[in-house]
Amino acid sequence: MIERGISDQQKRAALRAGLVSGKLQRFPGAFSPLIAMMIEQYQFEGFYVSGAVLSASQGLPDIGLTSVTEVVTAAGQMARATNLPAMADLDTGFGEPVNTARGIRLAEDAGLAAVHLEDQTLPKRCGHLDHKELVDRTAMVRKIKAAVDARRDATFTIIARTDARSVEGLPAAIARAQAYVDAGADAVFPEALETEAEFAAFRSALPVPLVANMTEFGKSPLLTTEQLENLGYNVVIFPVTLLRLALQQVQNGLPTLAGQGTQQSLVGSMLTRARLYEILGYARYAHWDQKIVNFQVKDGDFEDR
């Protein structure tokens, strides 16, 4: 994004304002700067960077194999591409409280608006899989306190995720979340809730903003944005939705390309070159160098496929 955008602090302030607006903030998951730009064009309030998606993009399972620098570098590239606030998955903090503190500093420097930290042990696993293991509550409280102490910008949002519902039950998960709020967490992300009533129970128990995870093929029902807003939730993330849609298109196209030896029959299902150039904002670069925008695209190429 070459034109002047808003500052990191303005993005963080926008997220903070959204959290108290009474309107559900919708954060689809991005897996590249280009996808983040598309999310912005469809007027979502922000975007999310999933640890599972970043792991998958590197051909790795979501078990904590990525590093803090890999995560914040990728997330920062996406954050720089838009004026939207970016929320990223900081997994378990990548180690002890001192590692968590460093992760917060790196996330701030990368231009992120928010991160969440979870209370699993390493090796961690997807929040919607069985046999997760948790750190004890005291250890997680120390990580939250380290994160809050390390934060330099008071508008940077620190979210505590608890995976305790599937391990210790709903009451214990709520108790853990309350302890994390007492330690300074700005918001809570209750993972893998199993019914709408459980989402409501968390809302009744906690006074802080809440994040709902609407991931496909998981333990949680896929509640609508209207349902979540009526429940009093503040943010909804769709962490893997766009990646799954893209991968299915690739899965559908590869056999055709291999079998027919040409992509001709697939062209109708592709995003056009003109639409891609529109997303990238080729014309906006003309201010810097007229020679960049010296091509003509046929009107029919703007068909939105």
C-alpha cells in the first residue's frame, strides 16, 4: 500500500472503539497481504492471522513448530497492506513469560492491533482437537502479566484464550478466564465451546470483550453474526474459511490441468487479471510513475469471477 494510510495507533484505536461499540467486529482470516486487501475492500472491520493457517502455508501441522519471528513477520506484512486492524495468533507465547514479553514487543513493532495467547502446553494442538493439555492457571497468569508489562502502547489489545472447556469443563474454563482478566487481559477468547448456551454462559460471567471462533469442522456450532451480536460477543473470527475456499479451488483445478493439459476449461472460474489489478490498485501508483500504468484492459475483463 504505497499511498499514505493510517498509523498503527489509529488501527489499534479503531479496534478498541469497535470492542465497545455494541457492533460485532468481523475478522475473516487472511493468509497473504493480497487476501487482507480483499477483506478490506468488502468492508470488514479487521482481519485475523491464524497460527494454524501460517503453519499450513509452510506445510506444517498446527503443533507449535513456527517461531515468533515467522509469525509476526508474516502478520506484519499483512498489517502493512491495509488500514484494517490486524489480530494475530501468538500461540502459547512461544515459551516462558520472558519469551511472551518479547513476542508482544515484536507484534507491536510489526504494526499489529491485537494478539491472543493460549493456555495450552507445548506441543500445542488445534483448539478443536481432543487430548489437549493445559498449563496450570498460575503459569498462564504469569504469561498474561508479562505480556501486559511488556506492552508499550496502551491501545494494543491483549487477548487471553482458554482451551479449558474441552479439558476441565465449562466452569473451570470460566474460572480460568476470570483469573486471566484479573491479570490484565483486555479480552477473552473461549475456545471450542460446544453450544450456544455455553457462549451465553461466558458472556454472563465476564464483563470484558469476548472473541468467538467460527471455524469449520470444529466443536462449536457455526453461529451467525446476528446470533453472536445478540449474545453480546464483540469479535468473531473466521480463521481458516478463506484458505479452505482457495485450497478447494486448487484441488478442483489440478486434476483438470493434469488430465486435459490446458487450463482453458477453468478460465471461467478464475479471478480476472483486471480484477486482480483493481485489488492491487495499479492506477493509484500512477501518482509515483506514469510509466507503471501504461496498459489498457478490455472492459469485459472486469467481470468479477
